[in-house]
Amino acid sequence: METYIFVGLIFLFMIVLLVNGKREQKKQDAWWRKKLSELYGQASPYTLDVDALCHVKRFYEKHPMPHQVDDITWNDLDLDQLFERINYTQSTCGEEYLYYTLRTPVTEVDKLDELEQKIQYFETHSENRVEAQLLFKKLGKLGKYSLYDYLDHLDILGEINNRFYLVWDLAVIAAVLVMFYSVPAGLIALVGVLVHNILTYFKKKKEIEPYICSFNYIFSMISVLEGMEKSFTDPLFSKELETIRGCNRELKKFKTGSFLVMQQRNGDIGGNPLMILIDYACMTLFIDLLKFNHMLMVVRSNLETIESCLQIIGSLETDISIALYRASLVNGYCIPDFEGRDICAEKCYHPLLTDPVKNSISHAGNVLLTGSNASGKSTFLKTIGINALFAQTIHTCCADRFQTCFYEVVSSMSLRDSISGGDSYYIAEIKAIKRIFEKIQQAKSDKVKILCFLDEVLRGTNTIERIAGATQILKEVAKTNSGCYAATHDIELTELLSRDYSNYHFEEEIVDGDIRFRYELLKGKATSRNAIRLLQCMGFEESLIREAEHRAERFLETGVWS
């Protein structure tokens, strides 16, 4: 009778734990629903450290595609910051797929139209969006590692061999049987076998621990896919649903009994008596290691299926991130139009600026920008480059209207000396420009044109050679079917390139001894000469200012420095 009461109390205790766990989970889900709902219309609160940025690249690195954004262009356009700004993802695969999306322009209108339908679905179906985000939140992030860091190293574990574990399991049974004939001998044998098994268990457990982390993620992914099968019932997601159902069938064997492997990782043991017993059984009989080997076999034979799952979750999270990003753009946005031959932008602005000056440009051909330092030239180049890329990646432009065609965006703008590579700034710049010419040559047989951005071409050398070299480089680019936006301080280029480039400029004003930048794009070449006057604004002697201006005027009259 006492035994039944004891068993009943344990059973009741387990039910209380289960009910309490469910109640706590519901409270946590309700809290997250509220937080995710409040995220709509707000700037992304998520930031990434250096380690996290390294893992975010893994999906992109595993999936090379034509016309992807190279590292120089990515850095020139400050796309790490923009990625953080657009990143509303809740899972590692969502984060990695969003990064991949930003670096992989789409060159087909049909694919962009399909993307647009899904973005608009999440914009208008707030409840479905939040439920999907909650699902992805349960999948979570792996921190400084990518799932591919584990999947790519599965071969390190070698061939699967359960015979070793089974032999020692039989040894435990044999030792117990010996006790029926000789208790002392059986106990000695049992203790010896258990000590061996426990020591072996912890050694093997340490070896597979990193992979348990990835298996835990795959297990969570399967649970998310099951939730998606119930939630994503709209016909818009029919292709995804078909793939999800197939993935669930293929990975069913992985999930069955997987709690044996994941219970410690998930922290499910706690004070649960049943789990404590299972844990001891695992240590002595290798139960979880046997299951791990079975799961490893399932994963190795279903890598393509797992890849499909990651892409579906990642692409849907990316769609949600874009919808949330659009809602946060207080300065407005537009859906791009791909019917143009060149770029036509109305009230276009840089997405990282909180209070931007919007500019418009409409022309056929190439653009040469002039103006002083800090007047807005580089920012405008980045504005056009970013929006041209956004049009083909997130189908969202920071403008009232943005008409374009399909481009591969490439730049040479913010280079630095390479100490480790041994390159000076000038050498690094030449290499960067050479790669643009190589891309232009490759694009001759492609329907996608090159759109290049060049800021202060050959700034690393003397004036005479810079003007001569920059003129010829920009003339050669203009001969191709590419688009080019270039910025320069050298006013001479406006005349030398007048037949090949449309001139635009930015200018500043000096009012009451203070400089004021308007950041407004103006047609024609820069005419103001305020560089020397800026010395006065910074407190230099008036005699120095007068002499400098006199020298400049003499050079303009004679062409000779005195």
C-alpha cells in the first residue's frame, strides 16, 4: 500500500511540474507576442558583434551566385550597418538568409513580384506575422556559430559504430547474471563494467557535445516546421508548405526519441525524477550515444532536406524583416520600377540618415559630381548605390519614386592602405578599379549591366597624373554599356569629360564666417571656390588667406604656379 502511495505521489508531482511548465510557457509566449507586436514601426533593436558578423556570412559563402556584392562594394556602401538596421530576424537561419539576400541581387521581375506579394502579406496580416515570429523565436540563434559550422564537420566524427556500445551493454547484463551464481563476483564485475562505461561515456559525450548543439537546433527546426504547417495555410505559401511536409516526413526518424540526446542541452532534467533515472541509464548503458549515432546517420543522409528547411525558414523571416523595415521608414519608401533603361530617382535619400535632404536625378548616361569636401558627393553616390541594390534585393527603395534596370553594383570609394597585404592606398585603388573593368568585360555577354561608383579616382597620386589617368579611366567606362557615377575635386574633369558625363554638383555657403552645407544636388559643374575661405572659418590669419587666393588667381590666369 505504501508503495502505491509513493508511486502516486511521484506521478502527481510530475503532473504538477508539467502543468506549471505549460503555464509558464503560455505566459512567456504572451509576453513575446506583446514585444513582437510593439516592434512594428520601430527601428530594429538588434546589433551584432564581430564574432556574430562572421557567422552571419556562412550561408552566403556556401551559396555563390552571379552578380553578388563583393567585399569592397559591401564595405563602401556601409552595408554591415544597413544589415543591422534591416535585421528583425529571430533565428540564426533567418539572420543568415537576410544577409545572403542583401548580397544577392535578383535579376528577374517575376521573382521580385513573388517577393513583393509575401512582404505585403506580412504587412497586412499582423497576427500571422507575430505568430510566425514567435515560432522563429523558439528556434533562436546560435550566437557566434552557424549551423553550417557543425554540418560541414560531421565527417570528423568518422564512421558510425554502435557495436562497441552494445558489447559493453551486454557486459552489464552479463555481470548482473553472474550475481545469480555468485553475488561477490557479480558485484565486482558490475562495478568494473559500470566504472568503465561511465568514464567512456563522459569522454565520448565531450566529443559529441558541439554536435548536440546543432542537433538541438535541427530538432527545434522540425518543431518550427510542424508549427508552420499549421500556420501558413494561405495559398501564397503553397510551394513552401509542400516542401515543409516533405521535410517533416524525411526527418521524422530524427525526432523520435531525440529527447534522450537533447535533455541535458535543453535543461530538462532539473528535479524531474524520471529524467534523473534516464540520465543515469544513459551514463551506464550509452542509451543517448546510441541514439546520437542514429540521429547522425539521419542527418548525413538528409543534408539536402535540412538545407531546404533552412532556406524556407530563412526566406520567410527575411520577408517579415523587410515588412518591418518598411514600416520603420519614417521618411517614406517606394516599390522600384524596372521599366527604365537608366536610373530615375525622385526625392531619394540615404537610409541611415535620420533627417536626410532628399535629392532627385533623371538622366540617360553617366554622372560626374563636383563639390568641396563634406558637401555631400560621397553620400549621394552611396544613396544611389544602396537604392539600386535595395531595388533588386529587398524590393524597397528610400525614395518617392525609383526607376531602374537590372544592375550589378560595384564600387571603389572608401579604400585604405593595406598594411598586412603590403599595398599602399594607390596600389589598392588601382586593383579595385581593375576589378571593375574586369566585371565590365564579363558583363558584355550578360543581360545585367554594371553600375559602378568611383569616388576621387586616383586620389593617391599627384595632380597631373591623377587628372590624366582619371580622365582616361572614366572615358573608357563611358564607352561601355555600363552606368557610372563618379565624384571628384578636380574641376578640370568637368570639361575633359563633358561629352561623356552629365555634370552635377553640391555647393556650400559661407555666412557670417560660418560654413553651411545645403546637400542639394544641382545641375552643372561646381563654380564656388570656398576651400581657401574655409581656412578663415577655422581661424587662420587674414594675410595667409589673401596670399593663398592671390596665388590661385595667378594660376588661373597664367597656368603657372609662382
